[in-house]
Amino acid sequence: MFKPRTFTPDLPKSSLFSRADLWLLLILIGLLALAIVAAEGAPATVQGPDIDLSLSALPFYALRSVGRMALAYGLSLLFTLIYGYIAAYNARAERIMIPLLDVLQSVPILSFLPVVLLSLSAVLPEAIAVELTAVVLIFTSQVWNMTFAWYQSLTTIPRELREASSIFSFSRWQRFTTLEFPFGAIALVWNSMMSWAGGWFFLMAAEIFTLGERDFRLMGLGAFLQTAADRGDIGAIGWGLLALVIVIVTLDQFVWRPLLAWASQFRLEMIGRDDDEAQSWFYDLIRQSALSQWFGRLAGSIDQFVGRVFRQHPAPDPFLDNSTQRRSALSWVLTVVGVLIIAWGVWSGSQLLLQVSIAQWGSIILGVGATMLRVATATTLALLWTVPVGVYIGTRPRAAAVLQPIVQIAASIPATALFPVLVLALIAIPGGLNLAAIALMMLGTQWYVLFNVIAGAAAIPQDLRFTSELLQLRGWERWRILILPGLFPYLITGLITASGGAWNASIVAEYVVFNQQTYQTFGIGAQIAAATAAGDFAGLFAATLAMIAAVVTINRLVWRRLYRLAESKYRME
Amino acid sequence: MQRGQTKPLVELMGVTQRYGRGARQFTAIQDVNLTIAEGEFVALLGPSGCGKSTLLRIITGLNRPSEGLVRYRGKSLDGVNPYATIVFQTFALFPWLTVEENVAVALKARGVDDATAHRRAVELIDLVGLDGFEQAYPRELSGGMRQKVGIARALAVDPELLCLDEPFSALDVLSAEALRGEVLELWTGGSLKIRAVLMVSHNIEEAVFMADRIVVMDKNPGRVIAEVLVPLPHPRDRKSDAFAALVERVYAVLAGQTQPEAVEYGTEPGQSGQTRLLPAVSVTALAGLLEQANATDDERDPIARLQDELGLDLDQLLPLIEAVELLGFARVESGNLILTPLGEAFAEASIQTRKEIFASRLRRLPFFRWMLRMIAAADNQSLRWEVLLTALEPEFPSEVAERQLDIALEWGRYAELFAYDDAEGRFFLEAPTVAAK
């Protein structure tokens, strides 16, 4: 079961927007504008691949989809280790890098899809650009929580363990293999699992992306499902979904569960206990085979070899060093170059924004409002069914044993894979795309809420439940005094992730090419897609910025406050 | 045993440690001069927050002092001292390594090859009496056994200076006692290379039991206030009069003497002069101490006995004593606690009367006088937490200021001097209902 976690760095309690936020906003605007400028050279028509609906083609498509995921995940892991390490050990860099991560994790990633697609296809051959965009998109969806997890574990290593490593003169490599990596391993594996699961949503979205004359589809399971829906081929849809579920379950059983079981040796609690979440039959099998000994020997000799190289360089632990750091010449140069690039981006971005007419701004603002209504409807609907069901499952261990696996399988299907099917079913009725958009938002987000409600209901202390029984709290009173306050922190965590996901979904949900015909409904997601299709770069820039600004503002004004309230008032201790 | 040799091993000269800068600077350790000679077992004793652990980290080279000089065998120390090692309070074992790997890892860091490291680790595990547990993980061991692993790992690097950072305070009473004996045996046995031991402790009996010399420290700022020699031969008898006399002597040094009121109170925040820090104790614990002291017929209660009866450790007892002194409930004279008539009255009073007595005492404290004036002067006689915090911050580092407000909040709420709304984070002046009754 994946538990979504949101990271909240220490931010000033009093003000909602700090000076750092202003800088970050400028950086973001700058980067986005640079990408838009690059995008202006994108080709006007893009030929998509032919998708073969025969069964024999499925394994090939599945492999290509998994390949994209694996490539993106590899990049994410590399980025995580490096970025987290620098942020944790360089106090100066930390002050920029951590707030930047915080903003990036709350930005709707899919809103970048058109910009990234266009700018990459302007500079690279089309086939490579589209593949790269998918990888970049999955990467940006996977990387933030992993980086936070790694950064957080680096900064929470107990001081005495650091001191022990220092007093026994560990080299940097030894510190990494003996202390830092083992300490972060569990968080890293958990977050990798979550990121991987979340990555499917974006992979499917990227694989089916089409705008007017530009067909950016990719050979893969997503495109297979979309083509099947296009042609109304119910059989192929079924096979496609089956293949997707098989791939997801296989990876879970043969990669993630074993990894989790392996990582459980790094748990920190000093009390012995069996963690049934970290059981894996496949891992047990590997452990008994000769393969694991071979792996162990290989790891041992790598460790020795690298260790020998590092031993010449004693590494004082920057965490224990209380002397102030000097700014190096390199960091000065980097800062100046960075500021120049950003300034140029901001300047060209503001030139672009000047081209946007007042009327266009008006419709952008209305579009944000329309999408916001859809997001609110979808999350409310999700709440309405997940709270009672989640509380039912969470408070009954026996029901949980039966229902949990079913819920997990259902949740593992990325909503974007089902979207073409939804469109097929709903497009004929009036307002159908509107319904389909809300349904997609719900599909993508309800599971986060459900899992959190289950976890929250299960976490209500037994003593409190007994007490409320002794007090004979019934019906609404019981919900008001016991259940809802107990759920509150979990609900908030679930809803933050859910609303983020819903905003993301708007890009693919509000503008659809189905059977060579374009359907759209009014909203900011449709405006971004339409501007991309029409080659209106100023409009694309303005709409993307508006969406990001809306989401970040809502996060700060609503979700972060509620999160703080949950942390301070409704925490069970 | 090794006494008589007086070659200095470690010398500290004018060591000062400060944190933060500008107005919020905080002095953790001030001007410490200390010499540890070869053959000595020195204990650093003091209340929590006196900087004794920081001093240990400066001596081992983990921390660099803001000012002053650390010399080891006459040479000034730069970086971690390779001849020193630490046994940590929380053991600091790597939970994912077995007992043997935990010991061997220290050897491998020094470039010892795998086979030798393995052989040496097994020998050391044997030495501390853990044979048979080589392949166990720390989580499978009891606290006492874990600390034995910590000791074996420390011995693995053949240290000259063995530093013990409150090594027994995370253990249960019986394991702690057993392990104290074993450490002394290792030290007095003389078969190891160790030239000196430095132990940080907040347990007076432990220090008198083990050390040749006790360096007593006090806080605000952390400094050495006394040195007590322990001229007793090992093994020491805790029941002997000489032992008891030494323990009482150290208590007398640590608890100090009650000062005149003006000195005890200090000045208000914002005024010149030292603002007295409120000791971090709960009202319940304070009442418990007064009741216990009032329960005996004697007027004078030796603090050593009170600590025993209450089952508190020094870090819990010293702030309590500070609090009852500050509030005028008791005086401290040469290691004895003497209740004042007010203290006796409090101990015997009803719930409501206790609150009244407490309130009347709080109103005299400069900190509360200042706080009440601030709240009374504000609009609607209510003030946000942050405002008070900001007002305190020029005086203290922000964590200290927050802590002080927390304590003041608990005391003031109990005394019904003011009310506090947690959701809004606001202080309110309470209507004077208490006085009306």
C-alpha cells in the first residue's frame, strides 16, 4: 500500500509568502519563458506512430512503456542522490534548493507538458523529442518526493551516529555506505514505489498526447488503449488493461516488494519486530540462492575498491563543523551566470506577456475558475464515498484483509489509461466531456484520499474508541467527536495530493482528440492545450503561468494552513 | 595505580564556545582551563545545559572552540584527535550492522585489512564478555549489552584517551551498576593502552565511585566552578563515611547557597542586568518536592537523601531546587534544603490556596511582572505569543526564549494570572476572580 506523504519544510510561521518565494517565482517564470522561446521553432505538423491493435504487439508496447519508466526512474534516483546531498550539506545552497523543491512539487506537472514538448521538438528530431518529453515528464513527477525523502533522512541522522563516524575517522565513502545510505534506504524505497506508481499516470498522458495537427503519441500501452477506444474496439481495450495490470503487478512482486524486504534490514528501531508489510516471497527465494552470495561478493569487492580510493581523503563531517562556510569562486560564477540567464528569461517572458490581450486575460481567469470548480467537485465527490468506505475498512481488520488487495489493484491502474475509455462512453451525451473530465479527476485522486482515510481510521487509538463506547456516543456525535477529528490530519494529507492530481488531469481531460475530432470544454487546461495546438505561444505562456500561480496560491492559502492546523491541533500523541 | 605520574595528556587553555552571533549570541562554555594528566580518571559533573558534553566534544576534536587552545601531549589539536575515542550515551551503534561488524567498522576505517579486523573484533567482543553474540544485531541486545559493544568498539582503536559521555544514564539501574564495575576493572587492570579516562556524568555517586578527580561545572554560562579530589582507593565502598561525606560535599557545591532576593530574581527582560531564566519544571513536580521535604520532622533535608527518596536524577532535581529557591519556598544551605514557612504552607494547603500562594509569588518575579504589564498594556488586554517571543529575543536565543515562554505559560496558567487560547496563540488577562473570593 502506498502512503502519500507530503513534505513541508520549515517556513516562517507568520507570512504565507516569503522573499524566497518571490525569487522562486522569478526563476520559474524565467525558465518557462526560455522554454517557450525555444518552442517557437517547433514544427507545425507532427506525424504520430501507427498503433497496431493485435495482441502480439502488446508485449512490445508494454516493454517500451516500462523502458520509459525505468529510464525516468534512473534519472530521478541519480538526481535525488546528488541534489539531496548538496542541499543537506551546503547550508547556503539549502536555502534556495529546499524552497524550490517545495514549489516544484506543488506545480501541476502536466501543465509543463505542452511547453516541454514544443521546445524539445524545436531543437531535436521529432521522434527523440517526443520520447525525451515523456521521460522528462515522468521524471518531474517522480523526483520531488524522492529528493525530499533523501534530504530529510540525511538531515535527521542522529548526531551521535555522525559523531561516531567522525571519531572513528570514516572516509566519505564509508560514511555513505555505513551511515547515510542505510539510514535513508527505507524512505528511499518507499518513495520510489510511490513515485513509480504515480509515474504511470504521466506516462499514459504523455503517450496519448495529441494537439490539432501535431500527433505526439508514443508507441506504448497508453497509445494502444487510446487507439482501441478510438476505434471502439472493446476487446482490445480489455486486453490492453489486462496487460497494464499484469505489468504493474509483476513489477510490484518482482522488484518493489523484494526491495522493500531488503531495505527492512536498515530499519532504525532498536526493538525487534516483524514487519509484515516488508515480506516478499521472491526476496526470500533470492536470498536462498547462490545468486545472492554472488551479489554479496560483488558488492563487497566494489566496496573495498572504492573504499581504498577514498581512504586517502579524510572527510570532516560538515554537520559537525561549526565554523562558517566561505563562498567559493565557483559558486559566485554559477550564481552570476544563473541570475543572467533567469533575467534574460524574465525579460523575454514579459515581452511575451505584453502580447496577451485584456480579453484573453479575462478568459484565462475565467478558465482557472472553471477548472477550479471541476477540481472542487471531483474532490468533494471523492470525499463523499471514500470517507464512509475508508472508515469501514480501517476499523475492521478482517474487512481490510479482504478489501485492501482489491483496492490496491484498482488503484494501481493509472487514471489516464482509462480516460480514452471514459471518453468513448461519455462523448455522445451532452456535456459528456465535462463529465469525463470530472470523472478522470476523481479516478486519479480518490485513491489517495481512500488510503489516507483507511490509515487514519486504523490509527484512532483503541482507548479512545472504548471511551466513546462507554460514553455511548452514537451516530453523528460519534463522528463529530471521535472519527472526524481523528481522520483530519490524514484527510488533509490525502486531499493535498488529490487536488494536485486533479489540476494535473485538467490538461488531458479538458481537450481531447477523439476519432480525428477535437472536443473541448471551457477551462484553463483546455486553454493551455488549445494555445499549444494553435501555436499561440504568448497565450500558452500566460495560461501556464496562471495555472501554476493558482495552484501554488491555493496550496499556500488553503492547504498549508489546514496542514498546520492538523499538525498542531489534531495530532494523536 | 598509575597515580604519581603527572605528565599532562590534555590541556585546555581559556576554552570558550559560543553559538550564534550578534545580540543572540549564546555562550555555552566560558573560559575553561583544565588539565588531564596521564593515569587520571576525571569526571565532568554538572546540571544539564552546563556544556559538559560540548567540552568533551572539544577535547576529542569533534568541535572546534570559538576561543582558546586545546593541546594533546603538548601539541595543539587540529581536527579529530586520533588517539581519543568516545563511548556514547545512546550507544551510537549502527542498527544495520551486527555486533562484530559494528566493532570491525572502526578498524576498517583505519585501514586494517578484513581478516585482521575480524580477528581483533572477535577478541574485543570476548574481552567485554559478549562472546556468542558476534552475529547478533544491536536490536536483539539489552541496553547493557549494547553499551558493551560501544565499549568494545571504542577499545578497538587502541585509544589513549577514553571518553565516556554519560555512558550509563540510558541503562537500567542494575545493568548500569554492573557495567560501572566492568569499566573500572578494565581501567585498573592496566592491560590496555588507555592513559586517561574522561567521563561526563550527572550522577554524583557515580562520579565519586569511579573518578580520581571530579570537575564540577555550572550553567549560564557553562564554566568550571570547583574541583573535588577523590582520594579513596578502589574498590570503593559506597556505605563508608568517607564516601558519603564526599557525595554530600559535591551536592553542596552543585546546589550552591540561596542568594539574597535581588540576586536570585535578576532584572526584567529589556532592562540592563541579567534576566533570570525560569527553571524548566512543572508545578506538579514542584509540589511533589515540597510535600516530600515537608513529610519529615527534620527542618533540614539533605538534598542527597531527597534525591534518593524521590528517585530523580540530578538533571531533574537541580531545576526543582532552583525553582523552590526562586519562589521563596525553600533555602539551600550546605547541601540541605530548608523549607520556609511559605513553603510549608504551600505543602499543606488546599488546591485553591496553593494557586493563591503561587500567584502571589509569581507576581514578584521580574519575568512575570514584565509579562503581565505587556499583556495589560495591549489592546483588549490580550497579546499574541509571537509578540512576547519577539520582545524576548534580544535577550535570549530564540529556542531559549520559546522555552521560557512555555514555562511561564504553564506557571501562569496554573496560578490563573492569565489565560491562553491555543488556537489563536493569544494570552489574555484573567478576570481577578481569585482575589475576589
